[in-house]
Amino acid sequence: MSFYRMFITAVAACGIATSVFAADTSDTQNVNGNNGAQQVVDTQSTQGTEQKVDINKASKKELMAVKGLNAAKVKAIISYRKKHGDFKSLDDLKEVKGFNKLNDDQLKSIQDQLTIG
């Protein structure tokens, strides 16, 4: 039992130390007036979230990362690809089993995260 307590304590200490040092770094940049470096980091993190998934080449794991898709829908997309070939348009999602039950807003939200390569 003591091993687990020590392990949890060590993990908690790392988490606290990380947040403390991260706060120190941003304070130093603000004091020095070097906000440019911070803006570059923010831009890069924003670009990472906007990256679209290619519906014709994506693996199961990549499709699972799309918000709004669950395991059943991902399986249906992959089955549709195998049976009918590549998607010609994102509107072809309406033909995939289970997607006809989605309202337009839900479908649009999913389509916004996908692309055709």
C-alpha cells in the first residue's frame, strides 16, 4: 500500500511542479516584453486543432479522433469505403449507415473536421 501512496505523491508533485514552472516561464516573457514567442506557440496549438482528417485514407484511430464519431459510425465509414470505394464528396456521408439519423448541424460539425484527399 505504501508504494501506491508514494507513486501518487510523486505524480502529484510532478503535476504541481510542471504548472508552477510553466507559470514562471510565461511571467518572465511578459516582464521582458517578449510576447511574440507566446503568440507563436498559441498559433501553432490552434493550427493543430484545425487539422482535418482525410476520410478516404484515415485509419480507425484517426477517425475516432473526430468529434461526433463513435466506434459504430467509424466502422460504418470504413465498411462503406471498402464496398463503394473512396468518397467523392463529404455529402456522401449521408449514404453511410447511421448518418441519415443525424440532423444537419451534427452532420455539418462532423464534415467540418473531415476532408477528401
